[in-house]
Amino acid sequence: MPILFVFLWCFDKKHGMMILDELGGILGGEPMKVLVTGGAGFVGSHIVDECLRVGHQVVVMDNLATGTRNNLNPAAKFLEMDITTPGIAEVLREEGIEGIIHQAAQSTVPPSIKDPLYDADVNLLGTINLLQAMRDLGLKKIIFAGSAASFGMPEYVPIDEKHPQRPLSFYGLSKKIIEEYFQLFHELFGTSYVVLRYANIYGPRQGQSGEGSVISIFTERMLRGKSCTIDGDGGATRDYIYVGDVARANVMALESDINGIYNLGTQTEVSVNEVFALLSEQIGYNLEPVHGPARTADIYRSVLANGKILESLPWRPQTTLTEGLQATIAWGRTFYGADRS
């Protein structure tokens, strides 16, 4: 039976451009052989699913330090290996890789403070290892998981791409330095790159140790009927973006001709108190939150401006917070074996 690809064109009056609403199929032409590093992790596994959905072949590279085999799509080939492995270029050549979506990382702030050498080894040297392999093989396109953590304390919100970067952790610093490596590899070797600076990602399969995992933590504790702790007064805000929307953006960026650094968020500011209230209502949770001390040097307001990526790709954050929380709760009921209503 032939595969049907459906596309809907419409005119965006705000930006004065034609927008392609991708309902299925490949934006950029022919299917590719795509390497997804960290493809057994939370975000990476959703990117793998999206790549396969639109017709690409996928090879997953993951050392399973934080990822899990349960997240792996059986239609993807799995290589259990580290991105710091010497001779990675030969692996990419043997697999016939044409594009890379790079999600593998040491992805939390506290470990980066405790062990900056490990953070740099994985995040910085691992990425340079991939870039050098790309240069040696003549590969031209890589998509990278950047982070709002590279900005540090905001001077203004919403934070746009030109906002000064003054990271408060080695994790944020490694993300900032990697951006500079991409820029220089592009200038020296013509490597095409897209850095997507992520807002706070949430959704099914999220663990509870990554950055911005408050929704996952609250969901698990509420489903189990346990108390929830809110740091400080709960007024701290973040930009919460659903993992499915993040996956679509990565694949669209890979298929496109864009190059450079882009914020990836909803440009919507939501407080921890609001998240707690929404989850409580949907789950039927009746306990009051416990308020603990505010985290030291924590950022109180954070929301990303997303105008640049809206003008550059036929992408929009399609999932509302309410819809995303419903999907996260539904997954949590199965994963945690909870059946609260």
C-alpha cells in the first residue's frame, strides 16, 4: 500500500511568509540515515520516534549511563557506545550516517559542579570528537541540544538569542563553549549546525534527575499519594515545552537549510505553583505542598523568546501545557503502576 504524505500550506500574516504544516512525510526531500546520540534517553528517544515516523533510518548511539533500553524504538539500530570513543569516524562511515542529532550529554547542574572534569569530558570533548569525525568524513549537518542554562541569570525576559551568556554552572558553561566550537567549525570547515537552546522540557519517559524535571517529580509523587516539596515560594517561573514539540523541531532543523543558534521554547511563563495546581486538578491530588528553602543562586524568572525559530522553520509548539500534562500523567499511571483518578 503506498504511503501518503499530506502537507497543508497556509499564509502567516504576522511574519508575511508561507508556512508548511507538516502532517507527515519529509520536509527536506530524500530520507536520510540519521545518527541520534543519546537516543535511549528522554528527549533522544522521542527524536528517534519522530525520525522514524517521517521516514528516516536511525542509528542510536548511547552508553546507557542515563538512558534505558526500554526507551529504544525497535526499528532503530542500537550501538551501545560512548561519544568519546576514539575512532568514532569509522563507525559513522560504516553505518553510512548522513546527518547527526546530538543529544548525548551530562545533563544536570549539580554533577557538573561536583565533577567539572567529567562534565567537560562528556559534553565538550565528546562533542568535539563528533565534530572531528564529521570533518574527516565530509558530513555537513549536525543538530545540537543547547540549553537556556548557558544564559545564566536573565537581564530581561523573554530571553532572546542575543541575550548575554553568563552561565552559573559548568553545565551551562560547557553548552556555551560548544556553541563557539560549532561556529568555528562552520567558519573553518563548512560544517552546518543548528543549536537549539532548550527551555524546560517535560513529557513521557522523563526521569527525575535531569534539569527542569519538576513536572516529572510532581507527577510521580502525586500518583503515589506522596507529599510534594516546592522550593521557595513557588513563584519561580519557567518556559515548559512538551517533548514531542522538541522532537519535531530537531527533525525539521535537520531537514532544513537553516544554520545557527535558535531558542526552542513556547515563550510562555509558568510558575511552579501553577504547575502544581494544574497537576493536582488533573490527578485528583488533595495534599498541600510543603515549602522548602529556595535553591541557592536559583534563577527566579526564565522564559525564552521563540520568534527566530518561528520565522525560520514551519514549526510551532503544538501541545498546550494542559494537553502535555495529560499525556505525561497517562504515561505515569502506566509506568508507576498508579491508578489514581
